[in-house]
Amino acid sequence: MSVHGPRAVGDTEVHPVALGGMLLSIEGRPPTERAVATVRAALEAGATLVDTADAYHAGADEVGHNETLVRRAVDGVRPAPMVATKGGRVRPGDGRWLTDASPAHLRAAAQASYERLGGVGMDLYQLHAPDPEVPYAQSLLALRDVVDEGLARQAGVSNVDAGQLELAVEVLGDRLVSVQNQFSPTHRGTEDTLRLSEQAGLAFLAWRPLGTVRDPGSPVGAAFARTARERGVSVPRLVLAWHLATSPALVPLVGATRPETAADSVAAADLDLSAEELGRLG
């Protein structure tokens, strides 16, 4: 039994470690069969949340590549995992990540994601990023419409600062259940949004949860490498256990591209760290 209990994402309890699908569909992605096997390995290991986005693709003509892959991977899995997707970023196929969080784009993107994911109502639809060309409140109102019109059950925001999160809470009310920001032992600049998430009862989905911890030349990396050796576990599993001990709101999104690494990461829920270890890791 996991030493770290389930995390609440709105009205749903999920395994504390989730799978992020981005690396399975962007440049340098693994073969399709291995990508599908990676999602299934995470689910078989106990994960119950998969995070995707319509912008997780490489070519300009592949919008929704990862959503389609995730739908294939979770098809027939019972109980069905929670699938979270995002809209508001666009990729023209030349490696760039652009933003379009205009209300018209978000409504169209949400409808397309709804259809790609099976037309049964998305568990969680997230605004991928604020658009500097669009007042954030307008984007949030469009996100509110996506939920109110039944395309998604719940809403989330991503890549926000504290002020934007406070505005999202005000506009979305109890529709808002999650925040997705970068956070790791080597990237703690979003800790203010983590604390706001705790106060508001929101899940905090941490992307790039490993940060640069695997750089053995850094003091943080050296501390994690030493502790991982002592515990006989991989550095990624140790880092994810650190996340789970840091906050009950944290749900790290694992960017695995192989079945074995996906399963190893999900096992972080079974790793209990002592106060001495946590003090050493910072």
C-alpha cells in the first residue's frame, strides 16, 4: 500500500504520481507502440491520471497527436483513468511554442479535444498559458464556458503567476480544481502558487518535476544522488517522493518515454523519506 495517500483533483481522487504525455508526441518522440506501452505501464503500476494537450505534437498537421495516443492507450482500462488536457498553445511545426488563448480559439480547441478524446466529457480542461495579447479574464471566461457547456467537467490553469491564479479563482469559482506549473527541487520560483493552491484546495500538477537534479555537479544533484544510492532507488523515484512529502497538493507529472521508467516513477508513492533525508535534500 502506498505510503503517500491519493490526491484530490476536484471531485476525483488520483494516485499521487501522474503521467505527463508531452514527450511521447513532440520532437524526438519514441515509436508509437512504445509510447502506448509507456502509458499502459504507468496505469498498470497504479497511476490514475494522464495529462495531455492538443499542442503536444511535432508537425503542424498533427494537432492533437498526444490526445489521440492517450485515448488509444486508455481504451478499455477499468476503472477509467482521469484524463486532463489543455488548450491555448499552438505549434506551427518549426519547433516553436506559440500562444492563442483568445475565446474563439479556446472554444474551438476544446470542441476538437472533446471529439478526439471520445466525446464523453473531458475530466479536466486546462488553459495552457496566459496569452499576452488577450486579457486574461477573457480567456478565463471562455474556459468557464467550456465547463458550463458540458465539454469538460472541471477547469484548470497552467503557467500562471500568483496574481493570475487569484483572478482564476475569482472568475472560475468551484469549477477551478487545479494549477499546473513548473516545480522541482531546482526550480522553486513557483512556490507562491503552490501555497495559494493549498489554501484554495486546488491540486498542483508539477511539470518538469525532476528539474536539473540529475546534474551530479550541482550540490542539490549530489545530495539526491547520494540519498538515492543509500536507499537503493533511482534518482527520479527519489525526487518524486520528495515532491509527495513537500505538499499534499502536489501531483508530479512524470515525463517517461519507456515503460520501465514509467513504472519506476509511479512507485515513488511507496517511498517514505525520513526527516533527516528531507532536511538533507532541502
